[in-house]
Amino acid sequence: MPRYSGLSATTAAAVTVALVAAALTQVSGHGVAASASPVRVPTVEETITGVLSVAERYPGGLTALVDLFGTGECAGAQSYDTASVECRSVIDLIVAAGTGDSTSPSTNPTTPPMSTTLPTTLPSTTTPPMSTTVPTTSTPPMSTTLPSTTTPPVSTTLPSTTTPPMSTTLPSTTTPPMSTTVPSTTTTMPPPQPLPPLLVAVGDSVTSGHESRPVRQQNGNVIWRTTCDDPATSWAEDLRTLLGVPAARYFNYAHSGASTTDVLTTSPYTNGCGVVSQQARAQIADAIAVLQNNPSRAGAANVAVATAGINDTNWVTVAGNLVSRQLGLGGAPAWAVANAQACTDYVLGNPAGNPGAPAGAIPPAWDGEAKSGPITAGAARIALGLITADPGAQVRHLLYYRWANDPYIPPSCVQVARQSTDRLNGWIKVGIVTAQLMWAMIGGNANRISAVCDQNWLLGPQNIQTQLISQGIPNNARVPGWPHPNIAGRADLAVCVNGTLPRAQGGGVA
């Protein structure tokens, strides 16, 4: 993988300081054993810096280092304390490189050189969490006492008669009154069954349910209208079904067009469908509130999923320019689509220039490299926010699928589109490794966080919506952007993510 510039850049985050500072008390009930070393846990930026620094001299480079914690030997370690000596040594090197403290690597592998406090450099939000606790219902106890009834006494004196001359008085008898009270018994209601786990989703249009739909007009004509946010047409809805999560326990806060910063902060913007997002608070704040108020339990873990990163960059603009050129409507310069190298130079830049382009260095049209820092830090903060809110949850960041044979961009640009996706996913993977390392440093189970499913598709009706034009109101616009999955594609993504979730003996998510 190429070097990633700007990866120590700071981005805004909405994971509250109070939430992070309370992490140890929250995770104590989930088998987390924190260390007591005075050396602090590095910040997100320091951890990223350390990862990149160690990667320069690690065999196989950054790709191998990411794989070590993603799928390799260190992926099986549930915390720093339980990791192998080799894994702890790598973590120590990362901490030392990130903090500039050459004494950080532990000389005694059994003593983790970490603090019990997560970094407090994450900006806080002052928005109170929304209560998502399902109200309890109280059933009044059933009375076990029957209502009292009074029966008038029967007269024991027969009416007087003159014949025959016999005694008219019957012998006196006393009949004890019948008790009308049933002996009191105590009825004990069985304890309520625990609520089923949650599925919580945050992110961008891949997760929000962005879909173009045919709409028949009164005159019989069919137009295509884009719906940007519909949780029922998200891959997360398919995952909900696979997990057996009730619809009422599925919370999808994703919003079309969201960047990692939009997920983490309250910065309202209008998406392509004219809908303004996040009026009061960030997606992550809503997700945190739900997870905190409905924590996971043994054998029934909550699942939190995310997609974010592409909208940190200007990919939509670049893709739009390429589509426009393909359709003969201007956009990208003609030289940029002459061949694969030219399109690569146009998208990623080339200091040496290109024979068909104007003389001089070619600046990159796509600003992905410049935004790699915010993408990496944002992915880390999203994962940390979710896992800190519910340490027993399973957190999955869905990587962006790669595609080929896109009919909307010039054929000469298919290669660079895939290359750009690989770079983007690489930055996200570094962010997730950062979250795994930081969570492990305080004794958290790093296995509960992962980046998954960078699917490789052929673009077409088998998995991608091929209609990108919206003629509806108010979003009468051509929407090239990132191709969104159709019914089959959503199912494929859900099956893939579901396959990464460990199962408990009873069938729930472990």
C-alpha cells in the first residue's frame, strides 16, 4: 500500500468526554481487566501515527500490520492482558512511536504499559441522550378475596295452626354461618423476559436505504424518484431479519451523504433528496443513547454497524465529471479519458504530468489522499463510541464494495475507480485497527470491533441499482455518486456481515 499522508490530522468527534472517561466503570461488568501502569493510553491521532511508523519497518508493511490485528495472530487476542508476548510487543512499539516515549515498550511483557483511562481529547457534546428504554408495564395483583355476601337467616318457627293439637314449636337448632372468604394465597408473577437485542446503524447512503424507485404518473408515464433515507430498503434491514431482531428494536440513523464528521457531530446539511439531517444531535449520539439504555447481555449481544468515509472526499464530484464526459456533456477534460493511465493521472494526480495533458504536474482531482487522516480518525472514533457505549456489543464497519464494468463512467476509468476504493478501504482499516488497539489497551475485547466485507462485484442488475436518474421533486438531478445496492446486493452485504458475527450456544450473537 502507498504511504498515507495527513493521517495525524485532527477531526471533530462527538464521542462525549464523560462517556469515554467512564469507560472502565462501564466495562467492568463485561470481564474487562484494565492495567494500572502510569503510562497513558495514546490518543486516536497518536495511535494512528504509531501504526504508520511501525508499518514502515514491519515485514510486509502496512497491509501486513493491519492484517495482523484484523485476521492474523493478534486478531484472536481479547485484550492486551491476554495477547501473546509478540502481540503486546507490537502494541508497545506502536505506543512508543505514537507518543514519542522511547521507554513505553514494556520490558516485562506481563505488565501492560498502559493507563486505565482512555484519552480525553475527544470533544464532547452537550446534548442529553434520548431515553430509549422500553417502558415497563405493571399488572395489578389479582385479588384473592371473594366479595362478602349476606344470606338472611331462615325462620325456624312454623306458622301457627289450630289443628292438629300438636306442638307447633320445632326444636331449636343452631347452624354455623358458612365462611364466604377464600383462604388468602400469594400469586407470584414470573419475572419479565429480557428484551431481544438491538441492531443499530449509522453512516451514509449505503446504509441509509438510498434507492431510486419507479413511480407511475396519472398519465401512465413512469418516472424515477430517489429516496435517500429508508431503513426498510437498507442492507441493515436484511441483517435485522437474519439476526431475528424485531423491527421495533432496529434503529437506523444513517443519512445519505454523511461523512465520518457528520456521523460524529451535529452539523446539519441537506442531502440529495432535500432532507436536512441531524437537526438536534449527531447520529453517534443517538446510537450511543440506545446502546447505553439497552446493554447487551450474555449470549445476546447488540450489533452496531456503520459505513462512512467516501463522503469525506469529493468523490461524488469527480464521479459526476467522469459520467458527464462519458455522456458527452463536458465534465472531466477529454484527455483524462483517453486511456487508463490518463484517467489514473487525472483522478490521483501525477507530478510528472501526462503526454496528453497540459504541460506540468497534474494535481489530483480526487482529494482522497488529503482527506485520509480525517477518514482514518473518524472511523476509529465511530467504532470507539459504539463499543464504549456497550462493551458487550459487536461493532462492524462495512467496507465499500468494489465494482467493475460501470456503464456510467468511461471504460478507461474503471481501473482507477477500483484503485481508489482500495485506498479508501485501506484508510478505514487503519482506523478500525486503531480502535481495536485502544480498546485492548484498557482491557476491552478487541475482537468485538472489525472492518468487514470489501465485496468485489460486477456492476449490474445482479447487485447494483442501474438507474441513477431521479426525475422526482425536489431532487430532479442526475445522481452518479457511489452505485447503491439493489435487493440482491443488499442481501449479499447482510449475509456477509452476518457471517462475521459469532454465535452463542442459544443461537444469539455472542
